[in-house]
Amino acid sequence: MPLDTKHLEALQQQWKGKQRKDNIKYFMMGATGIFVFLLIWQLVVKSGLVNEKMLPAPTTILQTLLYKVNNKPPDGNVLLVNILASLQVALSGFFSAIIIGIPLGLFMGWWKYADRFIRPIFELIRPIPPIAWIPLVVVWMGIGLKAKALIIFFTAFVPCVINSYTGIKLTSQTLINVSKTFGAKNFEIFYKVGIPSALPMVFAGIRVALGNAWSTLVAAEMLAASAGLGYMIQLGRTVARPDIVIVGMVVIGAIGAVLSALLSSLEKYFLRWKSVR
Amino acid sequence: MDVQKKKTSLQLILWWSLPVLAVGLVIVAWVLFSANNPRLMPGPMAVIQRLIKVFEKPIAKTSLFGHAWASLKRVLTALLLAWTIGIALGILIGWNRACKAILGSIFELIRPIPPIAWIPIVIMWFGIGEFPKVLIVFIGTFVPLVINTAAGISMVDKINVDVGKMFGGNNWQILRSIVIPTALPSIFAGIRTSVSSGWTTVLAAEMIAAQKGLGALVTRGWQGSDMALVLVAVITIAIIGSLLAIFLSVLEKVVCPWKSN
């Protein structure tokens, strides 16, 4: 019996059309959901159910956001200066954690004696929540960029080490044996087989590290800073300006989302060999 | 083969002495650093003395255990709430596409805001009592639960769901006896993350405003330049954090025994 390709193609077209329609439908539902959420918020505030001094309406927040782009009060910096100050702190801590943490984790995972030596030190430091370091670091180094970057470093360092360690430990023994059979030296196997096979795990670690870095930043800046988004939020609270606080939260959330999207595309680029089977 | 497998005695000595050496090195470094900079970092002995003093002269009329319990109580209350609401919401988002479209998009809007960034606004709204602290911890623990639960539910193999339908199961039966057990390891990963994230967030909340709790001890020591007290609190925090992690990994083996191999 000849295969009825025409019918099959028609069915496939139909299925694709339904799929597309579904996607549009659910996208519209999502957009409506957000719109209704904001609308209820607006109505609740404007109708006086909730005090506007406590929870400003979405439109007020948008106004404040636009106002902060060009104006310094009440925290003394325009929005962009705050954003850059925060990014500088977060990224310097984050990148130093990557530069130190990932090689350390890979190294520990590959050479057993390094593991025996470094692991106990690491396990002693690991359970201390990064926020608990703040007082010690402030006493040691003051409240400058270095101190804040060091706090961020602690939060980003741990997932970098753990994930690269686990990732390289999971390298398939078969691959290692094949390379040995072909006469590769241990170090050569390490960087030609071990590192690529650990890369997906390493990226997962970087993702966690980035999330940690960005959320700890707020804590670091709230306790001690003179510029930055966390500082802006904290100041907004002391001068009783909830709109400033919420603008700060929204900007922090948005930048966090953008950073994580950037990381995703970077990950896709570096792991493009993975999808080819 | 035999010769290769056997470690030489030198290697054996190295194998067992390296961890001891590492811990010894940390202690020596600590002692030396504190001896040279007593104001920056108290030595191990000073910390032990401070620990004894905490028990002799309780701070804020509460012993160290009392402070630890105050923090734990906040975390546990928030966790119980977050487990009920977060897992339920995660199941809804993962199971029903319409729910995913509507609730999921609102959730995605709120999700990227770090829990610590909620502290100022929550304090503005609810003051500095017990409820705002629990609420902050709730926000911090709620997010990983929803994400993990939803991911676990939506990753269930479609074949298993279809088999359930073939055998005439209704939606609720399929959800209860096929989907949720499959998603359990993922839900458990969410629980594990929620506990460690809750333990961190409660410290931040307490460091900003609290009378009791380990975070309050840290702030108190910091403001009074009593670094030994800070270290006592930090070490207690670390010990409780590791105990919680150990407890959870034991619990995971009990709840999803098929996962470990």
C-alpha cells in the first residue's frame, strides 16, 4: 500500500496550525494576566482601598522611574549611576569567583591529592551564609568596592567550585580510557576530555553564581554604601518613598533578568556542540 | 595489576595527612592572623571564651539556643507556608497550560526580584515585628519551590500520562498517582533549595531589624565591636545550616528512595 504522503502532509500542516494558534492563545492569556494584575493594582490603590503612601499605583511608579532617569533626589544619584555602581560591585565579585572558583573546582575534581587537601578547607567555609560575612569583611576592609566585591565573591564562589568539581568527576571513564589507550598524558586528558565534559555543569554553576551575586548585592549595599540600587532602596525606605523603593526593586529584577538572558545565550554558544547528536 | 592497585606507604601517608594538614593550616593561619590583628579578628580561644560568656550572661535575656530557636522558628513557619502554597502553585503552573499562561507570567514578573530586595518595602508595610520577617523568608523560599515543582510536573513523560488515560483514570487520579510521584525528586530539590535560601534570608531580615535571633546577635556584636560575638553567631549559623542540609539529604533518601543509587 503506497503511503498517502499528501494526506500526511495535510495533517501535519493542520497540527502545526493548531500549535501556532495555541501559542498565540496562551501568549494572549499571559499578556491579559499581567494586564489584569496591573489593572487591579491600579484600581485598588486609586479607589483608596490601600493607602497610596504605602503602595503607589503602577502609573506613579512609572512616573518615578522616568523621573529618576534624569534627576538625582532623593538619593543623590541618577538611576544610571546607581545601576553602574551596582553592576561594578556585582560583576567584579562574580568574575573573580569564576576565575578562582572554576579552575579550583576542576583541579580538585581531577587530582585526588588536591581534593584531599583543599576539600576540608572548602567544607569549613562553605556552610557560612555569605551575608554572615558582611560584618567581618566590613571590619577588615571598610565599605569600599573591594569589601562589597569580596562579599559577592563568597556567594558566587561556592556554586562555581561545587559544580565544576561535580562536573569533572562525572567525566565518563570510557572516554578517559580511550584517550589513555591513544597515549594521551594525564594533563592532556584533563583539558581535552575532562573540561569539555564538565562544561554543562560548570555553566549551571555560573548561572547559580550569577543569581546569588545579584541578590546578595542588595544586602551588601543596604548595609553600607553611598551609591547603587540597594542603597537607593534603603534610602527610599528611610525617607518614606515607597515609589522609589519599588522602582529600585523593579530595576534590580529587570537587570537580573537581562543578565541571566545574556548568560543563556552565552551558554548556548559555548555548548552548541551538545545539541548536535 | 596488583602492583598498580596497591598504594605505596608514602602515598598512604600523604592520603591521610593532607586533610589533617589542611585543617591544621587553617587553624594556624587563624591564630597567627588574630595574634597580629586582635582588633580585626579574635583568636579561637577568645571565641570559645565568648561562647561560654554567652551562656553565663544571656543576651536580650535569651541564651544562644534561644536565639537559634528564634531564627529557626521564623524559618520553619515560613517554610510550612511556602511548602503548601508554593508546591500547590507549582503543580497548577506545571499541569495546566492556561494556569501557566496566566499565573506563570505574573510569577515571572515577580521572580527576578531577590528576596532581600523585598526587606525595605516589607518593613515599610508591616513594621519590624514577627510577621514581616516570616513574610520575607516566605518570599525567599516560595520562588525555588514553584520553579522546581512546575519544572518537575511539566517534565513528566507524556507516555505515562497517556497510559493513565487509557486505563480510565481521571485527571485527579493521573495527577496524584502518576505525575506527582514522578515530579517528587524535582519537588524535593526545590525543598532543599528553599531550606538553604530560607536560612540565608532570615539572617538578612534579622540583621536589619530584630531583638532575638542569630542575625540579631551578628548585628549586636558588629555594632558593639565585639567581633568574638560575631564569630560565635556565625559559627552557630554555619553549624545549624550544615545540620539542616544533612537532615534533608537523609529525608530525601526516605521520601524518594528510588532516586539514590
